[in-house]
Amino acid sequence: MAVITEAKLRAMIVKGIPNPYPLYEGDKLTPAAADFLKGRGISLKPIKRSETTQPAEIPAGDVWIPVGVSNRHVHLSPEDVETLFGKGRTLTPLRNLSQPGQFAAAETVTLLGPKGLIQGVRVLGPARGATQVEISRTDGYQLGVHPPVRLSGSHEGTPGITLIGPHGVVTLSRGVIVAQCHVHMSDADAGKLGLTENDRLILKTSGPRPIIFPEVAVRISPHYALDFHIDLDEANAANLKTGDTIQMVGKNGVMFASGR
């Protein structure tokens, strides 16, 4: 049995708090911790101890997932596209990305933070509802901003930054994140692997210095293609590059049974 306190949850903010948060049978959640999760829109996922004491079932055959390394980039709202690049402008596709319908745009912006700037930051398209800036922790030191690790679209409590384009400037009050590593997959892939949205995968690199990623979020959509997304800091630490593959060795905190 474990006691989940507000202090324990706050210590998890840097790496990101799972949503939903797994509450194992017998664990106790203090009232302050419950209020902390509720205030951040994080739900609870009750899990029976019996579900974690047995090895997880191995999917049919070894599962290897393609790796996609993401450099710093920006997603823009349609309004911010026009502010930065001119009235009536839309993003110009430069090259397709691994996810269907997504592209790297010809347009770039300059990021201006309290301590420095980074020029030539690629904009990804198409435009979306809210502007979001994704950087690495290393970028954050250069800019003087220290965003939390978050899944895309989770902007509460994140810092802002200034975007400079050829036709204007956009100052964000929030929306800068270090992207939490995650796997995109289609509904068909998820069905084959027995996975649901927000499950957490355990992934392992190959080679003489294997690295394990123990909390990889699952993102599911009929429009997604199978892909493991990490940023440059993570890729360099794990000796990974775009086009490599990584093995699925467990899920939701449980390693798959060995011997197959």
C-alpha cells in the first residue's frame, strides 16, 4: 500500500503526471492530493493489484516501432499565421512528415525568450486551434524558459514566449512545452496490440547500451501512423535517430513475460 500525497505529485510535474493517474488497489490518496489532481483536470484510473502481479501478455510476435526524432518546432493557429507572415497567408508545405496530412512548412520563426533567441525554427502544418511551441530542455536554457514535460495540447501552467516572423510578432502567455515522448498509432494498430488511449508503453532500444523508456504515452487516431516521437535530447541520450526502431517490452508498468 502506498500513500499518494500532494508533495509526491508535485515532484512528478517535471517528468509529467499521467492522465489518468493510476491508483492501485489499496493505495490511499490524501485529500490535498485529490484536490491537486482535480485542479489540473487529471482523472483517476483504479487498477487492481491482480492486474499488475502477473506478467502482461506478449503481443503476437515481437513489436518494433519506428522512431521519429523531433527537433524544436512550432504549431500555429490560423490567426497567428497571418500575424507572423501576412494577411491572407497560409502555410506552405515543404516536405511531408511521418503522420498522414502533417507537413514541415517552408515558413520559420524566431523564438525570443528572456535570455536569448533561436532563429530559423520550423513551423509545422497544417494550422491548428492553438499555437504551441515545442522545445528541448537544452533549448530552454538558451532561451531562459523552463517548460514542463507535457503531451501536446496540455498548456495549463506552461510558460509563454515571443514569436517573430517577417510580418509581425506574437507574444504567447503560455503554450511552450517539452513534449512528452509518445507513440502515435491507428485504431487498427491499437486493436492488434490491445492498447487504449493514454496507456503507457515500456520501450527498449537495441544495441550494446540499451535504454528503457518506461512511460511512453499512447495516442490513437484513425489518422495516425505507427511512430515513436522523442526530442533531440532524448534521442542523443539513447543513441537513436529517425528511421531506427525500438522494441515494445511492456505496458502500464508491467514487463511482458519472457521466453518467447
